[in-house]
Amino acid sequence: MSSRRPHPGWTFAITAVALFMVVLDNLVVTTALPSIRADLGGGVQDLEWTVNAYTLTFAVLLLTGAALGDRFGRRRMFLIGLGLFTVSSAAAALAPATGALIAARALQGAGAAIVTPLTLTLLSEAFPPEKRGLAIGAWSGISGLGVALGPLVGGAVVDGISWHWIFWLNVPIGVALAPVAARRLTESFGPAKELDLPGLGLAGFGLLGVVYGIVRGNELGWTSGEIVASLAAGAALLAAFVAWELRAAHPMLPMRFFRSRAFAASNGVSLAMYFGVFGSIFLLAQFFQVTQHFSPLEAGIRTLPWTGMPMLVAPVAGLLSDRIGSRPLMVAGLSLQAIAIAWLAGVSTPTVAYSSLVVPFVLAGTGMALVFAPTANAVLNAVRPQEAGQASGATNAIREVGGVLGIAVLASVFGAHGSYASPQAFTDGMTSAIWIGAAVLAAGALLALLVPGRRVAASRDALEPAPAAG
């Protein structure tokens, strides 16, 4: 429920800027990894933690962030998350060592976990269903702009000043956005009258156990006692979470959502895409600097055919998803990404000509754009409007876990087949790893076939009314 009617224009502008800041930060860091490694030292595990400290808290707390917004007010929690993200960005900029940087990145992830699902919830509430796909497409285009500018801005800042300044970029944006959001956003609440504390605890610690085990597995060994115990405990807690949500009077994540084929299949597609893409980007973003010795700015410019495509294609994909449904776009998008990553794996050598990489970069970026908005639209159309916070929180959590899985698994394959010792060693490890990414993306394309078509989704996949509590 809302205290007053939301203003679509202001809501879009505020949520788009917040999303842009979060997305820009993530890929700016990826581009700066070689500079961070040179300055602070460490190996692939330290770089992995610099990325995954953010992703870990992000994935673990996404459901919590959405639930807190539903219970205490979406505008209020959006402002709290924005403040936390801004302050922790300053802490990352001031980090004197790897440990401090990792801790600040973890706090950034917590702030982003509150902001991200609420941007989609606030946006979906501000627009009527018939215009929601276009709004989400434009929102995804802004995300694409962050993706496009991330490597370029990161490279320019690292070349011109230092990697510390990639985090300072967030501070003026956050400081300027907060008072505008406080004044212009409409306060609204979700359907839950009580906070599902047992659900929050079980989901949070369950995801923490699984993700921690995945991230640390490559470093400690997958059969070590710590990793086995972490994965087993996480899986047990997540099973307990499902059992609790099935009987809770006010569940944080109603399990009946997964009775919708659109909701379940779309989330499977998100998991596969983030696994394949972000696991591959983790290594490909370093390729130009490590193997071909380009500067961060030169490397960022060379990734623009990939990272710039979502900015151009995502708004069109959002509009098309309203007209033809999400399934054909999702199938095409995952297929294009699988082809592109396999192409890159097949042609990459330490001395590969840049012209040989442009076409697969364009295909990969186009494929990403075809999936972003249609997936979000399919998920939101599968639930009632007042449940958008719970649904978007679940979707964001699932896809971020996919990203952690991708980085952890592909980094493990990289470590087994290559190293940073020479350009050839890096290329050998990278190509071995991204073949796995391509295979997962191809599996995601097959999974997208299970998403209902437009007519079927309208007639058969609408969710049943929520059962009465008690």
C-alpha cells in the first residue's frame, strides 16, 4: 500500500541513477583488478575476494533488503541502503590494504542489496502494467549504460589518477541523490504485516554457507573439512528455510511463487546467465591488460562493443517483451551469449587481433540486453503488484548467487589450467574456463524454452490468490 500516488518520472529518474551507481561500481572494480593487484599485492584468490566480498553480501542480503523494505517502508530502506553504499564507497577509497578493501566491499554489497531490489519494486509500482515493460526496458538501458561506462570510466580514472578514485565516484552521486529521493519518492509497504525473522535468519545464513563454501573451495580444496561443512550447513539451512516458508503465516518468500512456470523458469535463466557471463567477464576483463599489456583505459575502450550493446538494445527488448512475450527474447539472448563466449574461447591467443574479437563482443552484449528486461518483466508479471518486492528480491538473490558460482568455478578452472606467470599461461587458463561459461549459457537457452508463451502466461500462469493466514 502507498501513502500517495507515485510520480512515474521522478521515480524512474531516482531509481535509474541509483541502479547506475551500483552497476558502474561493480564493473569499474573488475577493470581495475590488475592495478589493485599491482598496488596491494596478492594472487587470483585476493582478486576473487575483492569481487566476491561485494557479491557475497549482496546475494546473502537481497531477500533481507526486499523484506525490510516491505515491512518498514520502501522509501525509508532505499535511503538507508543508499547511505550505507555511499559511506562504504568512501571507506573503500581510503583502504590502505587488501583486508580493508575487502571489508569495505562487503559493506558496499550490503548497501547495494537494499537499494537494488527496491529500485525495481518502486519502479513497477509507479507504472501501470501495460507500460511496465517499456519502463523496465528503459531501466535496463540505464543499467546497460553503467555496464558500458564501467570499464571505460574505470580505465580512465586508473590511468589518470589511481584505482582509489573509482570508489570516490560514488560519493557525490549518493550525496546528491539522497535528498531528492527523500522528497520525491512515495512511501509504500508490502503485504506482510510482520517481519519474518526466522525466514531472514535461515535464508541469510544458508546463502552465506553455500556462497562462502563456493568462494573458498578453490583456495582450501573442495574436499576440505571447512568447505564440506560450510556447503552442507548452508544447504541444510536453505532446506529449513523452504520448510519454514511453507508454513509461515507471513512468509518472506512465498513458495507458491515457484508454482508459476514463468517465475521458476525465469529465475533459472537468470542463474545460468549470471554464471556464464560474470564468470567469463572476471577473466576477459583482465585479458587485454595481462596478455596484451594495454593500459586500463585502452582495455576499457576495447570492451565497448560488448558492454555498450545493452545500453542500445535493452530498451527495445523491454518494449518487445510487452508485445511478443519474454520467451523468444530470452532464448535468443542466451543463445547469442553462448555462441559469443564459445567464439572467444576458440579464437583467443596472447596475440589475437582485436578485429577477431569485435563480432563476438557485439553478440555477447546484444544477448545480455535481450535477457535483462524480459526476465524482470516475466517475474513481475507472475506475481501480484504488492508482491513485487518479494519477487524482485528473490530474483536478484538467485542471479547474484549465479554470479558468485560463475566466478568461483571459472576461477577454479583457470587456476588448474593457467596462471598470471605469462601471457600464454593466462590465456590457457582463461580459454579453458570460459568454455565452461559457454556451456552453462547454452543450458540456460534450453531452460528459457520452459518460460510460458505470451498467451499461456496470461491464461495459465497467473498465481492463485494468497491463502488466508492461519
